[in-house]
Amino acid sequence: MKKNIIALAVAAAVAAPASAIADTTLYGKIHASYDFWGGDVAENADYSLASNSSRIGIKGKEAVSDNLSLIYQWETQVDWGGSGEGIGENPRNTFVGFNGNWGTAIFGRHDTPFKDVRGKYDLFGDTIGDARSILRGRSVGGSDNNWDQRYNNTVAYITPDVGGFQATVAYVSDTEADINNNSDAISANASYEMGGFGIIAGYEQHNRSAVAGEEDSQNAYRVAAQYKMGGFKVMGLYQGVENVNYMTESQANAQGANVYGGEMDMWGAGAAYSFGKSTVKAHYFTASEVDSVADSGANLWAIGYDYKLSKQTKVYVAYAAMSNESAIGSYAVGYKTGHGESAAVDTADLGNDNNAFSVGVVHKF
């Protein structure tokens, strides 16, 4: 019923008279790929169809005064034959807000500003080479880290673009559906672009109710830069994380565990060259070991080729490989990224590697 109601609403918006939806736009993205998985774990030898954050949405704007407009957006993930989730099961950026020459304020569900730092320059976003499989972090004897998130209960302010400079700050009142605000977050970024050069930096802090002997916050900071000249593009990104697993060393000792909070670094670099309708690209990302666990890092590299069929449509091939160090076997190609599928891993088989080859098509409307 839920899916039918959403489908009817979209159809009604499309069929409405042009005058009634003059400031409302229907938009979307179809991104389907067929993937071939490989690696040290037997279950990796498989193939599957992925929907890669395909989406549909409506967005609009109404001027209510000379310097004030109401803005709104509803966006949801659409499955194109991968997971079978159909339409409306996974909401994306959906909000209401206001904007003017003073900036923009939004209220609803939205990507954090910290997430946007990676998204701006990731050469393989939503594909098997997506850098989030490294940057979001994996469990090292504790809970997975939750960077690069899209949260409900978000209030955000975006400054106007002033000479290429722009900043965003957001507060998330409930990161774990806790109406008592026991778990919240703050996130911010600032960017500057001029000519072919761009740089963006971000910070995010996750807070929770104090637990005896454990840290009550996690923090991460990230900076990325890009330079374009002619058909060439190069990018780089650095990220640092504090209190990876919340637990302090004394708490770990009390529990007989050998894994506690700790810090870790991630960094990566990539390049692309476009000629005619073609683009070749590659990037490399690495996660250092958590300072409380030796040999707990991982490395990701990806190569790809894109070909534009039109302004709105392209096809591509890509290959990505992940190698885990000997103390951990859980970093995986595609894990918690926009790709929607990920390589199988076996945390009991430490140091295992995994990879994938993908053929895809992207169409925007």
C-alpha cells in the first residue's frame, strides 16, 4: 500500500497542469550495474545486479517575499532490479526550508556536511570503488563507526556563496532514534573554489549518554582538495578519527579486551583524464591501523573507464580491490556505500582480500 500511494503521488505530480507545478521539478537518477565478485572468501565468487543509489524525487520553490522563498524536496531510493526494495523503502534527502540572499535553512532528513566533503571529489561514488568502504570504518573489536551518514532530525544552515567560499553547519538531535536526545551529533564543513582549484574541510562529533569507563563522544575531521586543468583532474583526501570504538584503555583492561578507543587515519588520492566522450580514472585509499590494534588497517584501489552516450547518459566499467592486514578481515569492497552490494568477508579469516568487477549504466533526468 505504501509503495502504491507514493507511485500514485508521483504520477499525479507529473499529470498535473503545468501552471500548478510551475516551480516543482520531477527528477531522478537510474544507476544499474552488473557486478562480478571475487576474493579469498568462497562466497565472494558470485555475481549480482546492483541499483547504486538510484533515486527519484520532487523539489520545488515558492517565493513568499522579495528575499524569502519556501523550498522543499522529497527524494527516495529506487530499486532497478537489485535488492527488490522497490520505491519508497529508503528515503533520501527530504526536507522543508527557506532561503534568500542570507543563505538557506533546512529541516528534515539530510546528508551531514561532513559526508559532503567526500562526496564532492570521490571519483568512484556509488560504484564498487566508492571510498566510503574505507572512510566509514569497520569494526575493530567494537561497534562500526558511522561517518558519511544521512540522518533524520537534522537542522542545517548553508551560507550563500561569497567569492567561491561557502560553509554548512548542521545539528542532529537524534542519531539513534532516541527521543530523549541521548545521542546527537554536530557536523560542519567549509569550502572554497576558484578556477580549477577546490578545497573543502569538515568536522563531525557524535555524542551519547555516558557509559561507565567509556568515552561519550567520537570525533572525525576530513579535508579534501581537487585541481582540474584541461582534461586532467587530480584529488586528495585525508581523514582522522578519535575514539574509534569509544572504549577507554582502562575499560578494555577491566573487560579483559585488547581493543579500546584509539585513533586512526585514512587518506587517499586519485586522478582522471577525459578525452572526447571518454574518461579514464583511478584512485587509492588506505586506512591505518587503530593505534590500540596492530596490523588492523586496509587498502583500497580502483580503476575505471567511463563513456558518455549523451549529456545525461553514460556507461562504464570498473574494477576495485580491498586488502586487509593480518589482524582484521572485515573491510570490504562496497561495504556501507551507495553501491548497495558488498563483498563477503569472514572476520574469523583475518587478512583476507576481496575484489569486484562492474559494468554499469547511469542516466539522469
